Amino acid sequence: MLRFLPALLLTLTVSAGEPKPVPRMQAIPLPRDEVSFQRDGEEIARFHFAQDQRRPFVFPVIGPSGRSLTRMGHPHDPITHSHHNSVWFSHQFVGGVNFWGDDGGRISHIKVLRYEDTDDLAFAETENAWLNKEGKPVLHDKRRISVKPLAGREWLLLLDLQLEARTADVPLDDSAFGFLGVRMAKTIGVIDGGGTIRNSEGGVDEAGCFRKPARWMDYSGPITPNAVEGIALFDHPQNPNHPVPFHCRNDGWMGASLTFGHPLTVKKGEPMRLRYALYIHSGMPEPAKIEEQWKAFAASPWTDFPEKKK
């Protein structure tokens, strides 16, 4: 037996020395229920889903210059706008419960479903419960947070949500607040930094874009002394009520208002699917370039979530 040992060790050494390609995009789990999304080993976003928080959120969202294009909280009203958690899913009225602010319901992480790393895409999928003040679930969701590289250090943050009513129909009442919110960095805001809001219909700033239906909305402004960058929020054409009105403010935030003027219901046993994207870009692109990116997103495959094991 011993005379065969050197040959066996040589075989194992050769096999171990054949590396597999390292994925360019990775979702790396971290302590305290966080996921670092990395491109070529460099973090471009981080997903937070600890159960002691009011809701899961993504922060930071790193632009081409290396700085976050989003922030936590309102720059001038951090107390009553503490729910402005960079990039987040929520809604003001879900089954009669207010999940928008920090004094109502809470979206609680249940479990991680899976992670995926590839050259073209990395993602994390989780399951969550929307709990009322008594801790009872009103709604459940599965969500996928994905990052996709683009040319020139630009990238896409893809946000997929599947809402599930498991015991009874759940109404989503008329509101401008929800389902997706984005709080921009202070210097990108129109008021604080001289930034600009634009939408797909030609509207400019709050006066021209506030609660107006659109395919996309872009918020761009200075992020360093020498760089202008921004985020375009895309609404997918298969989403209910598309094109939805967008809520925006010159003080630095924007959101896609799923049910403003058109309430919806998540029916028991019939999941509701939502798909959004954030186009993280340099400069202030011409509307035609943003529209080109939106069209590519609109044609992208719809996300399939894994079925619950019986």
C-alpha cells in the first residue's frame, strides 16, 4: 500500500492545481446578515437584512467614481424620514397596515433562498414576512437583489419582488408611497447640489415630474468636485399599472408609485410579480441613452423564484 502513496499524492496535487475561473460578479455573505456585491473584487453595493431592522435595504450603491450615490435618511429631516433607507421596498398601506414609516409594520427576514455568482450577474434571494405591530404576518415576499456589469464601470441593480398572500386577499390601497424608494446622496439633490431630475416623458425636476406617469426617472448630480453621476429608476412594462406615476422631490429622492390612483390586491394563491432596475451611470446621459438601457431591461427575462419544497 505504501509504495502506491507517492503516485496517489501526485494525482491529488495535480488535480488541486487546476483552478476554475473566478466569477467576475460575486454575492459574498458577511456577518450581521449582510451581502457584499462585488465586481472584480471591489464592492459596488451591500444588502442589509438583519431582523432587528425595520426592513431590508441596499446601501451603499457605488457609482463609477467610487462613491455611494445614495444615503441613509433625509439630509435635513433625519428623524421623521428615518425610513429613507437608501434603496428599499415598502408600501404605505398593506392590508390596512402602514409599512412605509418606522412606527408601523415591519418587514422581517425569514431566510436566504440562494446565492449566485457568474461573470454576467450575481444575486441574493431571500424570503421575508410583512408583520403588523402584533407580529402577525400580513404578507410574504421573495426578493432577488442582482448586480449586472455594464461598460465603463456603469452597472445595473436589478430588483425583483414576488408578493404572496397566503391566508386571504391583501389589498394594496391607493398611495404614492411604495413599492420602491431611492434616497439620493445629498450632493445629487436639486436643492443641495444643483442636480437634475428627468423622466421618460421630458419632464424636468419636481415641477415637471412629480407624480407623473413614466417609464423611467433619472436623478443626476455632482458626487465629487469633478464628477457628475446618477441613477435612473426603471419600471418594467409587465408591472401592474405600468407606466406608474413617480413620486420625486427636489430634496433628493424618487420612487415608483405602484398604486397611486389605482389600488391593487394581492390575491390568495396568486403571487404578484414586480420588477425594477436602477441604472448606475456616469455623467448625465442623454435621454436616448437612458431609453436604450430601459429597452434592454424591458426585454430581459422575468425572474423565476424557486418553488416551496413540500
